Amino acid sequence: MANGRSFPLLLSFLLACLAGATAKLNRSSFPEGFIFGTSSSAYQYEGGRNIDGKGPSIWDTFTHLHPEKIVDRSNGDVAIDSYHFYKEDVKTMKKMGMDAYRFSIAWTRILPNGSLSGGINKEGVKYYNNLIDELISHGVKPFVTLFHWDSPQSLEDKYGGFLSQNIIVDFEDYAEVCFKEFGDRVKHWITFNEPWSFCVAGYASGFLAPGRCSPYESGQCRVGDSSREPYIGAHHQLLAHAAAVKTYKLKYQGHQKGKIGISIVSTWFVPYSKSKSDDDTAKRALDFMYGWFMDPLVFGDYPHSMRAYVGDRLPKFTKEQSKIVKGSFDFIGLNYYTANYAQNIPFSNKVNLTYNTDARANLTGMQCWESKAKKALRGSSRRAKARRLYTGGGDEEGVGSGGAFGGDEAEVKGMGGRRRRTEEGSRGYGEERGVDVDAKERGED
């Protein structure tokens, strides 16, 4: 990862895709109380890889063992060194007029070997206390993400990380340490950032840590099962999320007065043609990305289409698990980047099964920063309002981030550059259904 000092600017999705309208867009365009901020992830931002007691994460291992999977062969050993320059960063936020900063805590900076048995790293706790205090002293609200893809390498070695249900307890313990140490000042907690991205890129396609996939999915993967592991990892993330939320609500929320939720990601899918099969495919593609996580959070189970198409490869919730997962949020963060067309394809992959073909959808389209995107984005906005917003189980607030990867991307496009992509907040969704949307952030990939 590049060592040069830089800072992600707050940019509106419309500034990137609708350049002609930029002169008309300013803070007054948004409701009173709308929160503007920036965001980062620990591995991409902090640096300080192995100092002051921090343990290794799967991203440390991934980038050092497989530098060829990063286009510029960079890593996060130093990144932009916010570990040492956080005060400078906070001053920049204040100067830019930001209201909030969403950052992730490095699990192994708090618990070096991933579990309480290895002890709590006091230096790590001190760093985040200092960062939080610095933010508050400058009038910047801290929004804290507990997991942004950098799980402890020790737990990966011990029991396979998120492929084992053992991680549920370890994550709950880690989360509770954070609630105890920082919850008196942190009022917005995000358990997981984009679990879809972590599971698909890490366990189906293999181009993000931990870099697992079936041999037929990618010749670069040494081990993995693209037909089962993405679903297992997602299942355990949902259960770990619910466990952490339960602990927070039972033991901390009453006196700390904070909120807790999760941040998910979704593309919007538009039927490729007017045929019923393509219309059904667009809905199914949404199920396999958005509904995969949103349905359990709101209804307590996976979408019917996933049950039908994945079969016994899709884990099942017990009645008790379903009860705990359902409604386990005070807010939902929705990271939305662009839209794609969805076209039905006949089922032919009977041997080399993978999540990437389970939805039986050919996904095509232009990304928002490419030409002809305006039409696709206008269409996706209207359709998004008309369909598929969940309103049960809790209040919904948009806590977004910038970044994501293209569906066909085979490599990470230069972590050093950390592409400054933009995202559209969920304002349109919320206005259509009477749901408050009160935050917009720019930041990490």
C-alpha cells in the first residue's frame, strides 16, 4: 500500500455520474441533520502492521504470501500510516467540515491472537481511545465498524476462521471488549461491513483474503469450495452479528445509549429484456446479493429463491438462531454503487458448482463511472423506490461507504491507490417509504 499521505474526499455520487448538475448540489440539498463524513478500514488505512502488540490478520498473510494478486504488489504494512498520523487526519476532517468518521477497529490490535485467551492488548486499546477522543474534541462523531474483512490469522489457522461456528463466540468476546472500552463515547456501532463482499471475493472467487475458492473457479486458489464456503461464511457472520447485537442490547445499550447495526452492499438489477424470465432473474439476482443478508435480518431466514436454487448447500437456521437474527439491528447501512442488467441463463453447471453461477443470471452493464451510465442509474433509482425495501424489524438509516469491486474483477486494482469511488446514499429509498436516511460517507474500497 502506498506510503504517501492522502485523504479521501467527500464526494457525492451525483458529482461523479451527473457532472452537469454539480453546480446545483450543496449541503442545502439534503435534509437538516443529514450527516456527512468519511470512512476507512483499518487494514487499508492504519499501517502499524506488527508494532505495539498487534497480531497478524488474514490480510497480512494474504498480501505477503500472494503479492501477485495485488496489481502493484502493495500491502498494508504502512498504508497511509494513520496509526501515527491520526491527529493530522482528524484535523483534515475538521477543516473539511465533516460531521462523522467511520473507521474500523483491527480485531488483532485489540486481541492479538483473536480470542480473550491470548489477552487484551493495552496499546491497541490506547490507540483507539486516543483516536476517539481526538475525533470528539474536534466535533467529529465516531462511527465504529468492528469487522472490515481482517479476521485474525490465528483463528484462521486454529479452526478455519469464519468457516467454523467457533468464531461466533470469539467475535462476540471481541465486540464486548470494544463495547466496554469505547462504548461510553461511541454511539454508532457497525458489526460487519459488506459481508457479501467478504464471502464472495474471499471464498467464491478467491481474489480477496483469505483467498479460497474451488480449482475450477480460479487457477490461483490452492484450497477452497466455491459451492459451499461462501454460504457457510455468510451464515456464521450473520450469527456472529446477532450474538454481538444481543450482548450490546442486554448489557450496554441501556446506559451507553448507542445504536448498533450492520452495513450491507447491493447492486440494483434491471431485467435485460421485457421477458418474464429476465424479470424473475433480476429479482433472483437481488435475492442472492441483498436478500442473502437482508432476509435473515428482517424475516429470520434466507430468500425462497436461494433455498430452491442452492439446496442443501445453504445452511439452515435453528428456530432459536432465526429468532436471534431476526430484527437484530437498530439501523441498516446500505452501500450502493451502481446497477447491472440481469439476463436469465439455462442451468448447465451441474458439476462445477459455485455461488457465482447459482443464481443462473448473466449480469451485464455499465459501471457508474463509465459512459451511458446516466440512463441506467436513473432507471435503477426509480425501480429501487418501487421494489424491495424492507421496513420491518427496526429503523433504517443509511450509513454508506465508497468502493466495491466489479463483478468480473479478477484482481484487486492497486491497494496503494485505493480508488476514490463514490456512492449514492439511500435517500431515494427512504423518501419513497418514509424511512429516515441520515448519513452519507466516502471512504474505503
